[in-house]
Amino acid sequence: MRCDTCGNDYDKTFRVTGPRGEFVFDSFECAIQKLAPTCAHCGCRVIGHGVDAGETIYCCEHCSRAAAKSAAGHAGQGAARRARH
Ligand SMILES: [Zn+2]
Ligand SMILES: [Zn+2]
């Protein structure tokens, strides 16, 4: 099977079925790249449980609080400025 992220043809791929459909990956790294949401505040991949704030997902409680604070101050500038490199 071919990995849905990198296209690598590998005999030990695995399937992941989720809300966005079914995917085939050759590694967890590829699965994370394709499926893991990014934190709306710091931009890192949310691999753990994360914090769900309605439509928005944060990697941790700290980010959700920091984002709420900066949204109140200057309309979500923090998220754009601190996007991942
Ligand atoms: Zn891959
Ligand atoms: Zn974060």
C-alpha cells in the first residue's frame, strides 16, 4: 500500500479511520502530518488530547487561555504572528 502523505510504497502500512475518512500511512510521522490538527495559538501539532474550544483546537490549556486573552486584546494577532516556521 502507498502512504497517503508521502506516497511511499511499503508493505507495513496501516490504516487510520477517522472523521475525515480512511487513510493509509507508512509511519506515524506521516499520519501526524496529515491528520493532527495544529494549535491555533502556537502552531504546533496537536498529538495529545488537546483542548477543544468550539471550532478551534489548542495543544494545551495554556494556549487556549493565552489565545482567549490576546483575542480580547488585539483580535487574534498572536496566532498569525507566532505561526510555525
Ligand atoms: Zn509516508
Ligand atoms: Zn499551543
